[in-house]
Amino acid sequence: MGKTMIQKIIQRASGKEVKPGDRVWCNIDLSTARDFAGPNCVLQFDKETEGKGKVWNPDKIAFTFDLEAPSRSEQVANNQKLIREFAKRQGITKVFDVNWGIGQHVLLENGLVKPGWVILGTDSHMNLLGAVGAFATGVGNTDIVASWILGKLWYRVPETVKIHVTGSFKKGVCMRDLLTKIVGTLGAGGLIYKAVEFVGPTIENANLAERITLCSMVTEMSGKIGLIQPNGEVLEWLKARAGEEVVELAEAIKADPDAIYSEEYEFNVDDLEPMVSAPDAPDNVKTVREVAGEKLDQIHIGSCSNGRFEDIAAAFEVLKAADFKIAPGIRAIITPATREVMKQCAQAGFIEKFLAAGVIFTNPTCALCTAKHYGTLPSGDVGMSTTNRNFIGKVGKGSHTYLASPMTAMASAVRGVITDPREIIG
Amino acid sequence: MKITGKVWKYGDDVNTDVIFPGKYTYTVSERSEMGQYALEDLDPEFTKNAKPGDIIVAGKNWGCGSSREQAVTCLKVRGIGAIIAKGFARIYYRNALNEGLPIIVAPDAVDAIEPNDEITIDFDKGEIITPKGTFSFPPFPEFVRGLIEDGGLIPHVRKSLGLE
């Protein structure tokens, strides 16, 4: 019987023949923690090992600082220091401090993520690394500590759902809109415990930024991992960062033609229009047209879902079409995912234009996804963001958030009300 | 083991941001202090009045969203006896096992239980006794039972390494 991608990955990592429902121990290729929950991992590891324990392999552990970069309070600053000192004590050299950006993206750019690798992190959106065929999952601190002791963790082999995508996006419509459509169709629990394979011509032709967007919200449907078979330019990009061996690793995880899927869905994007997740849940999905005209107080472009250069470039094109003017009174914030992305934006001449328009262009960080970090909304305000969650209270008690694409967010900044980007760039 | 407690009942897709608000994740690091903020953005009545031994009953996908383990810890230290739901989000399920907070998947029982009911859970028999009748729930898979019997993931790992 044929195997899906996740079955092949778990098979390699566990050394066992597996089928969905089996529970097995897998060798961990990379166990990461960030400034959120990372300090708890450090404290718990030291407590469990009475301060004398050595991690199983310092070369397979990495720290990223993204939720609170740079630190905003003494408490956070002390937490970050705790991680730096632990890393030094344990001989962990892969420490990406507050000047790097969002963890998964930084790990990718630094060639630390390979197809088929089993990766852990204290971020529920770790699984966006499935965009290059890695099996990354977000876990709590106890799982991380166990992996630091043992170098392994247990997994239940998930069933796999296949999502087949065809067609080409019309101008003003993008991968984020497809993703929103999928979340609205399948719902918050629609992929519970399952792996997903995104396939079809639209996916095969998608760039890395688009693949990341797509995989980043599998969590919002309660899925375990979204996987995309690396190919073309994405594979070349990965090869340049992570080495020649990624080609062979990618080949090894290819789903068999006779693999078994628990469900299959078809989406065509030819007639897709801009979509939003309305307050206060990602699966409360509407078309932008249905909610157009609602007044906004703030828009934000960034996050692990839509903070790459291509996302910011798409927003730039919308602003350009509006003669680089945003509506008076609206607060517009752009946060690149990483320092590398920020540099690309500087080189392209974007930052100067954004600043001239009154846009706040920040350092790379998780920004609004972090409670009480910058961009927090006051009670009664309505925001729009390219982040992945709009749960009630998340960005400030009494506020509400629409989730949308970078183009829709910028179009809405231009008009000050929710706006279909096709009205500006059409 | 058998526990009896008052029910707090909630719906589907309750996320970890409302179980343990994000703003406390940086400032509250003592486990014992986490209980006082439990469910603050979901049900202030619970936050004020929940008692040790009370039982949470919920719909599908309890604990979706962020990976924060505090969303389990805050209920554990509050003394919540168990959570019965139609289903749990993936990370929450793991975190609950790792922390030793009993979680039960029992869709029929969830439909029958009303808010404020007093119910009894008999873990040995795999039964939930409610005012509307008794419902059985399946035992944990053997693998998971091993984790629970050892007292959570870390003791299980230490045992497997011969450290216990």
C-alpha cells in the first residue's frame, strides 16, 4: 500500500513501518524554543535535571527571539537573558537574538530546515515549515523539555487529507484569499489531528512566500501539518541555503501514487475574490465585498503568515496605485518577517515610500500577535491584519479584527474603510 | 479513581487565548498564580467562582489556538477535576497528558449534561454519571495509558532512560 508524505517522514524518523493511528517515538532533527515559552522550558529543564543536566545534542537545538523583539519590559528582558545564559552554559550556538525576526522564517533563511526533518517549536504555527516539506509542530514546554533530555518525542501518525488546487489568481486576489476560503469551508476543527498535502498546478507554481502563507493556517483548522512537495525555484532556494542534500531528502518524502487519503478537496482560484476572516474567528469567512465600507482604525501587514518580501511588495503596489497616500487618521503598520526581508524592502526603495505615506515600518518581529506588544488596539477599535488569529481580546480587550491579504489591508488603509483592492489596482 | 463536581459548560472551538489570556503569559511565571486568571476572557463567573473539583464540559476542539501550556496549567492548579469534551485540539491534548490533567472525549455525555449539573466520573469503570443517565467513555490507548501511569511525559522519559 502506498504512503503519504507524513507516513514517509515518520517512518524515517521512527525507523518503523507505520499506518495512521499508530503512536511512535521519532528522532528529533531540530528542537527550538523562542522567547515565548522558551524561558519556561529552560526553568523546567533545570528543575527536572536539578540544574546539572546536559541537553541531548546542543547542535540540534535552536533559540529564536521574535515575540518580544526587542524586549518591552524588564520581565521580558530577564526572560530573554535566561535563554542566552542557558544556551551559553549548554554550548548551544544557534541563538537568533532580537535582531533576527520571526523564528520559522529565520530558521529557513539560515538553512536549518530540510525536507522530511522532524522539528519542534513553542509556536503553534511551527507547521508553516511544511511549506518546504518539513514536519514541524508546535508543542508545549513539557514536550520541548522531554526532547532536550531524550532527543525523541512521541507522535500519533495522522491521516492525510489532500487539497488539490487549480487555476490562476485574478489581479488583486492572492494565496491568502484562497487560504481564507479554505478555512471558511473546512472550519476551525476541519482538519483536526490530520496532515494535509497541498497539490495541483496552482501549488506547484507557487513561490515560497505563497506556500508559507498556505501552510501557516493549517493550525487554524486544527491540522497537524500542511505539506508541500518542494520543487522548482523553491527547491533551488532551499538548496542554496541548506545544501545539496535537500534534493535527495525531498525525493524521499514524495507521496506514492497509490497513497491513501482520508478526504480529498478541490479548489479552483480562477473566480476567487478577496476574502476576509471577520471578527472574532478565523473561520468566520466573508467576501471583502460583503463587509466593504466598515470603518477601520488600524491596519497591520506582517506576521509569520504574510510578512515576506512578496507580501510587502504586493501592498506596495496597492499604495503606489493610490499615489502613495493613506486615509487620514488610520494607523498603518508594516512588519517584515525577518531582517533579510527588511533589507530587501530597503533595497527595493519601499521603506522610504512607506514612511513618506505615514506608514509605520517596524523592525522584524511577531508584532500584533504578541499581547501587549506594539499595535495593541484600544477597546472599541476595529483593525485589519494579515496575522492568523482574530480571537476576541487577542489584540486588546474590546477590540475586533478582520484578517485579510496584504493587498486588502493596504487598500483599506488607502480608503480608511474595508476596501476591495481591485477597486484601487483594477 | 472517582470524582464528583459541578459542571461549567461551554461550546465549540474554545481557544487558548480565552483560557489563559496572552497578556499574562510573560508576566505570570509561577504556576500557583496562573489559576486566578483561568478563563478570564471566556467566562468571568468561572474566573471568580470555580472551585476545586469542578468539571469543565465543552464541545468540539477545546483548546485550539496557541501552544501555551499555561492554558492547561491554569486549570490544573485551579483544581479542575477533569475536562469532558466532544474533542480536543492537538496541542492541548498533548499538554493535558503531559501535565496530568484528565481529559475525556465523550460526545453523547456532553450533549446530555447541563450547566451546573453535578456529575461523577468513574475513571476505573470509564463512566460518566449525569442526572440524565450514565455514559461510558473509551479507555485511553495503551500508549497514552503508559504516559499517564508514569505521571506524565517527563517521568515517563526519565523511566525509559533508567533514571527513576
